[in-house]
Amino acid sequence: MAPTTGDAAWLRRQALLLLVIGLLLLALFETLPLDVALQRLFYDPVSGGFPGRHDWLLSDVLHTGARQLLVVLGLAALGLALLGTRGWLTWLPPRNAWLAAAGMIVILLGVAVLKALTNRHCPWDVVDFGGYAPYVGLLELPPASIAPGACFPAGHASGGFVWMVWGVALRPHSRRLACAMVLLGLLLGALLGGAQMLRGAHFLSHTLWTAWFAWAVSVALAALFGAGLRTLH
């Protein structure tokens, strides 16, 4: 189904926004040493490690506990979306339900695949922070002699950012609720990504690119499924 004129205009605006943000991220993190400089704030050179790595709040609550909770909530949301694909939810059109269901799967699966392909290391594995690997930018090739990393994009933060897809799927039902879901996804992803930065598990760019990827997938799938994007009431 082809998008309406209004829907197509929204998709074009989002594509332009993604392009601008993507170029900005490349300009900032590929030309300036922001990742390493920011990560030094959480590193203790005396002990040679990140004090927050095994912190109870960061590790047990915001990492392990949050991941388990998000899995349960994610499965519930996926089940709800699948009900919508059958036309059983008056507030969620079938095409938008397919968008929500596919988005939750594609975002998380895509991040997992990219982690295996990009070969980027966590801060605690980088030489600057007592590790064995050099810091490698997104556009650089990592040394073949170094054991591969699997830290980009940010898998943990993606469990929060994945909820942004509902911010697209719910647009016909309520623009306010849709905006709230985008904000919720951004806040959850930022919280989880920030906790991982404190632990030394991810650089800031890892989290920001994960947010970009989640929104890009959401917009692309909205176009693919011809989802409704205008508020119906």
C-alpha cells in the first residue's frame, strides 16, 4: 500500500532528519576523540579499571534486572501487536500492528547481527583503559591481529530504544501517546546506555548510533508496510 501524501511527507522529513543526525554523529565521533575523553571520566587509573563495572545498581539492577524485565515486557508487547495484525484491536490498525511487531524483532535482531559484524571493542577492552585493543573509529578497519570485539551497536540500550517503534505505530490512534512512546524509548535507551558507560561496557557513540538505528528501522518499516501515520481523531 502506497503512503498517502501526508504520510509520505512525514517519511521524507524523518529520512532527512536521520541523514542529518547520521552525518553529525560521523563528524563528531570520527574527527574528535569524544568517546575516549568521555570514558576517562568513569575510569580509575589507580585501580586500572572502571569502579562501576561491578556496582550493584549498575550491574544487578540496570543491567541484569532491567534486561529480564524488558524481555517480559517486550514479549507482552509483541503478543499485543500480533493480536492487532488480526484486526482484533480497534486502536491499532493491522498495518501498524505489523510495523510494531516487525520493528521490535528487526531492531533487536539487527543490533545483534551488527555487533557480530562491526568488530568494535568495549571500553574495558581498549588499551587506554587497561585492555588489549586500540580504539577504532566506525570508519576504520580494526587490526587483524587483535581478537574481535562485539560491542557496537549497544545491545543493552537497544532494549530501551526498541520501544520507539511504537511511537510510529500508534500515530493514528493518538499523536500524544505516540510522542510519549518515542520519549519513553529514548529515556530507557539513554538510561541503559548510560549505565553501561559507567560500567565501561560501551562508549557514548555506541548508544547514540543504536538510537539512530532503532529510529531508522522504524521509519523504513513504516514505509514498507504502508502504515498509517496521521491521527484519525
